[in-house]
Amino acid sequence: MKRFWMVHVEASPANSSSSPTQRHLTEVDALTEAARLVGGERRNAYVLEATYLVKRTEPPVVSEKLTAD
């Protein structure tokens, strides 16, 4: 599986939830989205890189390192 990035914006006092929902296939796309989301607001955004996929198989649980390609 190919790695991806997501953007997490700090929650505002009025909204306690701001979970990432969209995968970005490039780091540049994620940085662009982060800049868009914080434009005009005083909240921070974090660009998160997925590094592992953890999934259940008929036992055991397996972790798989994601590749750069």
C-alpha cells in the first residue's frame, strides 16, 4: 500500500472535534490543504504522514511498513 498524508487542525473551544477525513497522496497536497484550512484562523494544523497499516488477519494482528512509492 502506498503511503499518504492527512491534515489535523487543532480543535477550537466551540468545536472539540477536528478529525482528519481526507487522504492526500503527496506531502505538497497536504501542506496546501493545511494552509487553506488555517487561512484567517488562529488554530494550528498538523500534517500527518501514515507510516504503518495495522490490520487484523485471522490471528495474528499484522503491521506493514508503508513505502514511499
